[in-house]
Amino acid sequence: MRNSIWMTMLMLVILASSAWGLSVSLQWDPNTETDLAGYNVYYSSDPSVSANPTSALVGNFTTTTIANLDSSKDWYFAVTAFNTTAVESAYSNIVSVLANCTIIASTGANGTISPIGTRVIAAGGSQTYTFPPDPGYQVSNVIVDNGSVGSPSSYTFPNLSNNHTISVSFSAIPRNIVTTAGANGTVSPLGSIWISNGLSQLVEIKPNSCYKSNVTVDGTSLGSLLSYPFNNVTANHTLSATFSPLTFSINATAGAGGTISLPGYSFAACGSSPTYTFKPNSGYFVSNVLVNGVSVGAPSSYTFPSLNANVTIGVTFSNLGDNYFTWNNSTVSSVWTMDNSGNMLISKDYAHAVGWILKSYVISSDGKGYMLWETPTTACLWTLDSLGNVLTSKNYTRTSTWIPKSYTTSSDGKGYMLWETPTTACLWTLDSLGNVLTSKNYTRTSTWIPKSYTTSSDGKGYMLWDTATSAYLWTMDNTGNMLSSKAYAHGSTPLPQAYTSR
């Protein structure tokens, strides 16, 4: 037989409170000793259940009900166990029933608890508390008697028998911003962003080089943006960014007298380098090119460096006039283009070997230039473009007694080359490629020197001769036959050199 016995946990439930008194149900864990005989219940208004307690023998049961207690008093209960030799255990834990129970309710910021403060409730009663949060906030945690019960929207104390405390705290409702980005750019921050209600979030949009963004916020397109602020966020949001290649406009203009490639407005990709060329009409030249309003001189073409903005380009042309002044030098000869007042517009130099002599220069109706050279062994005919650049060169072998004098063209595209030989003036008619079609000789004496030949717009030809005392101008038909001759007397100086006609 053991001489000691232990008591385990005691629990209490108030059954009813009526005019006849308070009824309390007690329950405890059973003991496991083999010589257990039964249990005693002790109760008193003394919190230690030691001052004149009332006892009740309940036998070998683990529940009992104590009825007709004075409901105006606080009651305290304990249980003991005893064995077959009457050895009794110490008190179990003490449970109580208070006549009046106090509940203290408190709250944190951003919400409230209802009812708030201290309430006194009769034993056996109940009390429900609700927790209304402020707008944008939610219940974060409910603490009952120093223990969390989660985050309910309300809490009920049923069948009260003891004092309690309850407190609630609140937190801002988190708001979600979801950002996405297509190819060729990104957004920052990217993905799912959580922020507290009422805070703000800046989203930056970063296109790749030579791309632009199109930003959509909550389903509404806002166009091309580099950032977007979500201010005072009180709801969930979405932001998506797509990116497309960036293009720039080029406004190209040309003044009278020529053309520019791709005139008007056109568009080119960012980073590209488009080239514009300038083509003067016959008798005109490029006088100035403006890029974004700034002169870049008078080039024949212009290439934009890597485009990064809208641009403009404009070209102006000036009339070359009908007058040309040729200069000979030992290694460099020059052609001046003159206006109708005799002012030089353009000077272009042509390097050549020693012994080359520039004999004539003429512009044809198609805008090309023709330059006749006398070299030691040939007559050399250059064909030039409208800017004076050499396109072709054709040589005509000669002897020392055959001297090229002049070259001209006619409106039908033919060329005419005049030669001085010991006994004749020889006029060649050439096709557009410089090939000799016909050759016509004009017999002369040693004192008659052919100087030049030219054609007019009416199809006639004019050949100038120099004699010892006169200059003779022959008017000729389109087959080279002389129609008339006019003499111009002169002394030893000055001497006739050339005649020209329109």
C-alpha cells in the first residue's frame, strides 16, 4: 500500500445561476493508482480553500456538481484523492467562480474595439467584442488573457467565471502592384510589389537604346513614359510596358535649280545614317546645304550620323551663268564660272603634265562640259559632269603640224572640232561618243589662221579667221558651207582669238 497519492488537473464549468443559487460542474483527470478509493471536493470563499472549506465526498468519480451556492460570493474549488488506507493527496489546482467578472478591453491605433474599456459582468454571463478597423486597415492580432487568438473580426467570452483581458492591434492592408515589361526594355521594380495602404510607389520605365515605351496602367494606355508614380495607394494596380523601335523624321527641301533625294518628309530608324544627294540642273551648282539650320558648306551629298532626333536638311542652288574664263599654267589650268556681271562664281583647277595647253571649254545643252587640250602628240577631249568632274577622256593622235584649235557642241548632240593644218582648216563633226562622223577641209594660205568654230541655236555655224590685216567671220550652214563672210580690220594688236554664239 502506497502512503502518498497525487492529484491532477481540475476544471470548472458554471451550469446555471438562478433564484435558488449557483450550480457549478467540476471535472478532473482520473488518478491511475491501483488502490485509489475516491475523491473529495473542497470549496470555500477563501481563495486558498483553507479557511473552513466545505467538503463533499464524491466516490470514485471524476465529475460532480455543486449546487445552491450563494451567487453573490466568490467561490474557490479544489479536489483531493484518497486511497484504501485513507491516505489523502494534497489539493489539486484551485479553480474559481467569481460573483462578478471584470473584462478590460483595449486597442491599438488605426481601429477600435467595441465595447472598449472595463466592464463588470455577473458570473455565468457572456460578452462579445467586435474590432472595426479604420479604412485601409485590417485586424492584425487579438490577444485574450495574454494569448493570441488570431485575427478574428469578433470574439465572445461565454459563461463567464473569471476576470479577463482582451486587446486588438491593426495593420495596414497590403496593396499589390504588378508590373510587366515586353522585349527591348524593362521596368523597375519588376513583378509583384506589395506596399502598405496609403503609401506611394514610383515605377521607372527603361527602353533599350533606340526604342520607345508604351505604358498601360490599369488597362488604360498612357503613351510613352519614362516613369509613373502610384500615389497614396488604396487599391491594387497593374502597369505594363511594351517597347517599339524609335523613328525620326527628316524634312528635306531643295530650292530652284536642282533636286534632293527623298524630298519632303521621310522617316528613318533611330541610329541609322541616311544619305542625301543633291543634283543641280544644267547650268546650276550647289551653293549651300543647311542641316538643322546650320550650313555644312556645298557638298554633293550629306550623310547624317547616327540619328537620335528629328532633323531637317535643305539645299540651295545658284545659276552658273553662260560665261567661262579659262586660264593656262604650266601644270595647273583653271576654269572660272562667271555670272552675267563678270563676277567669278566658281573656280576649278585641273592638274596636267607640262606641255598640255587648254584650248577651249564649252557647256552643252545636256549640262555636260567639254574641255579640249593640246598635248605634244594628241588632241585630248575631256567630257565633264555638271560639277566639272572628268567623266571620260578621248585622245586624237596628231602630228606637230596638226594643231587643235577649238571644240563646240550643237543642240542635236553633235560635236565640232576645228584643226589647223599647214594648208587647211579642218572641221570634224563627232558623235556623242567623240567618234569622227565627217571631216571638211577649208583651204588656206599661211597668212589665214583658223581661230575657232561655234554653233548657234538656229543651227548655223561660225568660223573665225585671222589674217595679217583683218579678222574674218564666216557664217555657215549645218553642212559646213559658207553662207557669208564679214571682215573686221585690225592692226598688229589686238588679235582675234575666238567667237561664240547662243
